[in-house]
Amino acid sequence: MTTHRHLQLTFGPETVTAPIVYTMGKNYQVIPNIRRANIEQHVGWMVLDLEGEPADLDAATEYLKGLGIEVSSAEGDIVAG
């Protein structure tokens, strides 16, 4: 059963230019939807909506954390529409 997870990601200089959303979607069977983002040269943040099976969402979240990306819940912080 697919479900949604709403995440706030914070990037440091090591990951800000990496194609993490593409890689995550390709390798972890999740559908990412970038809701908001501000990516600068050395830092960035993103509000990301992920859709997928719970185990795939967990694996994708662990992938992000393994890259050193700060991951937190973004419940109630999603742009309507």
C-alpha cells in the first residue's frame, strides 16, 4: 500500500550539488515531488513529498541521512495545490 511522507531536508556543502533526488527516485522505488526549495552555492533546504511503499520510504530516508543530509518531518508545512 503506497503512502506519502513529507520531509524537510537541509543540505551542507558536501551534498548541495549532488543529484540526490534523481538518485533516490531511481534506486529506492519512491516518487519524489519537490514542493519548495532554496539551494545556494554551499547550503540548501528542500521540502519534499515522497510516495511509495513504507519500506521503500524508510530506505530512501536512510539513504538521505547516510549522505549527511538532515531529515525531519515537514507535516503541516506543505504548499497547497
